[in-house]
Amino acid sequence: MVKFLICICSNNVNKLKVTISSLLEMKLLNNFKVSILIIDNSNNIKIQDYIKIISKKKFYKIYYFFEKKNGIPKIRNRCLKEAREIDANYICFFDDDSFVEKNWLIKNLKIFNKFKKCSIISGPQHSSKKHIFYEVLKPKFKHLSKITWCSTNNVIFKKKLISDKKINFDERLSNIGGSDQLFFKKLFLKGFEIRWNQNTAVIEKYQKKRESISWFLKRNFRYASSSVLIDRYSLGFIKGLILSILKINYYLFLFLLNFLLILFSPKKNLLESLKNLVRVFSILVGLFGFFPKKYI
């Protein structure tokens, strides 16, 4: 029997319903056993009431816990705490506003069986409505390539990785974000292999606010700012500083390259140029201790 525990943190019952409905449509092999762990961080009982209803209708075992403390890393850590006590071979994380494709578990298990040393598999997250800002910002890795970090919006990993109770999401990143990237980067540095599965995309429900240039610039600034802290907390101050300086030069080179290519694809290369220029500035000010005050 292969046992999967799917973890979802939520404070919005309508978003949660989107993900749960897609999970209940997943295709399972005969030897699959799936459980769902819900961490409720809302200020009402709507999620709790919803869980009571679906627990009576479907065959998945659902574990429900309420977490009163705010902050994404705190809520994810509550997930890890409860997951350690639940019988499972693999742990999955999804956001609460995403559609998960039907063969997601089957496809990822095939990769674990193919690459015996692989401990973590992640994949892309697409918007349900394609828009260029989202496309420019999302990570681009080759299928089955080894990667050094990933996010909790589309990931599965072997439960034994969290047997050490000291392995947690860093709560110092509660405001700026990036605690999931730091979490998996630390696991990578411990020697755990991470692979990218391009064929198991998760579809995020379209958000109109993400079509604005303001969101694009702020989100991009936040990404690069958090990378300064991620590098520092994972590698130490000196190595983190060196890596940040290397990134500044790298993004500056990409800015100049994309700027020169604007004539060939004006909109895309203009946005790529802006993205890389903002990252140069964001890392620079981050090195001097200036960071966003809230998650964007």
C-alpha cells in the first residue's frame, strides 16, 4: 500500500472547495491510500462546517486542525507537526485555490520509481487564464531536471525527510515570503534530490489583480528581496552575500540582453528587461537591510 497525505492550508472556504473538488476526482491505483490534512486559519467556522459535510460523502480520510496563529510559515509548520503523526509514505502540498490534474499522483510516483535517489518532486503552476505577467515570473526548468529549490504550491516528498523535528519552515520569513523555497533549499543542501516534473502542472484560479503592471513589479521585487534572506539563512552570511552579488551581475546581464532583443519580441522582452532590472535593485537594497513589509 502506498500512502499519500495531501496538505492544504486555508483561510477561505471558497478557495478550499476549488482544490478539494479536484482532489476528489484524482485517479488512484488499487494500492493507493489518500488522506487529506486541512489546517484552518480562518476567523469563522465555514471551513470546519464544509469539512464535516465532505467527510460524510467521500472515501478520503480527512484530518482537520485549527491554527489560530497567523503567518504562512507558522501554518505550514502546524502542517508538518500534524503530518509527523499521520501514517504516510509521501506528503504533498497544494495551495487552496488550485486545480490538481487527475493523474498527478500516478505520474509523480512513476518518477520516484524511475529515480530511486529522488526525494522531492515539484512542478509548474499555471494560471487558469493565461496572461503575460504570470508567464514571465514563473520558474522555467527542463522536465526531469535536478533543481535546488521548489515551492509548496505543487510538491510531493518522502515523509522520512521530516522525521527530524528541527526541519521546519523558517518563521523569520513570515512577512516577506519564501519560507517554502528556503525549506526545500535546505533539504537540497542536506543531500536530498529534487526533480522537476513538467507534466504535472497545477492550475491556479485566475486572479484579475495579477494583470496589473503594479502587481508584476511588486511581486518581482518581493521575489528578489526574499532571495537575499534565503541565501543568507541557507548558506551563511558570507556565502549568501557572495551569491547575492553574483545574482546582481547575472540579472544585470539578462537585463541588457533582453533590452537588446526588444525589437524582436517587444512586449515579452520589455517585461523580461523590467523583471531583471527590478531584481538588481531589489537585491541591492536587500543587502542594505531594506525589505518589503508584507507578502505580495
